[in-house]
Amino acid sequence: MNTTRLVLDNSYHLFIPRSENCIKLKNHPNNTFLLYFGLPNSPITTIDNVADTVISKSKSEFESDSNKMTLSDVFSILDALPFEEFQSELFLQICEDYFSLVAKFCKFNSPIFTPLKTDVNGNINKLRRKMSENLINFQTLYAMIHDEIESQTTNTKNSATDALLWLKRTFEFLSNFLYEFGMGDKTLADAVSRGYEQSLRKYHGILARSVFSFALRAVPSNEEFIRSLAIDQNDASKNLFEQQLRKEILAHASSMSSVLQKITMFYFKHGLESTVIVT
């Protein structure tokens, strides 16, 4: 069986290629499902040892073949590390690419979600600007935030501390809504709404809450969302596909939540959490 193994390249890209042939569900050999969500150790990305051939492609071929890209649970890489060892650029690249792909599938690229996308990109850019001040010393998120703690600049405008705080909150929203949807008892719109209530809502004023409430109208139905995650549309209507999808979404949410919790614990320890409400 010709296939492409799901691996991260040296630059930790999240968009990982798949082959022309289906990847077999190891525990269900009669089914051949393909998902955009792929976990390194899940049945959907486990390849039988019999007659496996690794196909090599150039980076340009991967980039041009955008319809064959999948999203790996790369937050699990960070989950194995303490916050003090989170590499700055790796973390930001993961956030940037992960949000971009989830936004595509959930229609967060709709104009009504522009403020959310702008906020994510803006905070990533602020953190990269901080990195550029000292590329050698600021290789970790800890180093950047610790520098602002020492210089007492954590509360200054456009600080890295504030940027990471809001980036964390946005991904807490993503983690919560993925978890709620993965549980299988809510529509996608309900899961997004619940995820928002558990995260960003407490920091938003009336205007921001109203904008988000209106934006929920752009969220696709469960059926549309599930179809968008199936590379082979014939798989989308199969119960086993949806079960595997929800299982993998829960694993993504778990890894993401664990990583974010490590940042939260550091912020609480140093009194960096803020309850300021934005309009």
C-alpha cells in the first residue's frame, strides 16, 4: 500500500501531506477514512507494517497540494515540556497555522469573525516584535515574559505579556469549543457558544459580546462541518467516521488545554492575569 507517513518536518509545519490512497483504520480494515484532523498515534494515522512504501515529496509539492493537507495534534509536542521550555517561534507558528485551518473549517474567515482573526494575528505579531529585540535571549516565551517582569513593563501598551495573555484566551476558546463539539451532544453553534462562555466572554463588554452573538449565525451546521473535515466526501455520512472524528477532536482539545494551563499557572504565580474588560 503506497502511503505517506504523517510526520512533522524540521520546521514543525502543521500542514501535513497525505497520499493518493486512503489510510486504513487499523481496527477496522474494511473502512478507509481520511481526516483533516490527524493524530500521530490514533488508528486513523497508524499505517500497517505490511508493504508500506514511504513516498517522498518536495516541500513545494506539499505546499501546492493544499487540498491534501491535514492538521496534526502538534500541541502535544509542547505538552511534553514545562512552560519555561516553550520555544517562542514554535509556539507562535503552531498557533498561527492551527487557528488558520480551524478558522477555515468553522467559517471563522467570515467577515463577521474578522475581529477575532485580527486579534490573533495582532498578538502573534506583538510577540514576534518582542522576539526580534533579542533573538538569542528571547528564544522561549518564558524569557520574553520574564524580561518584562524584571523591567516592570508587563502592563505597558503592546507588551508581550499582554499579547500572550490574549492569545492564550483565544486558544482557550478554541480548546473549549472543540471539546464541547467532540463530546457529541451539541451542535457546532452550541459548542462555539459554550466555548465562548467558558473563555472570552468574561473579558468582553456588551458590544464585543453582541458582535460574537451575531457571528454565531455564520457557523456551519454539524453536517457541513463534518463534511469539511472529510477528504473523501463519501466518508462523511458514515457513523464510524464521525465517531473517529470526535475522538480525535477531543484529543486535540486535551493537548491544547494542557499547554494553555501551563501558561495560566505561570501567569497566576506572577500575578499577570488581568480581569480588565474590553469593549
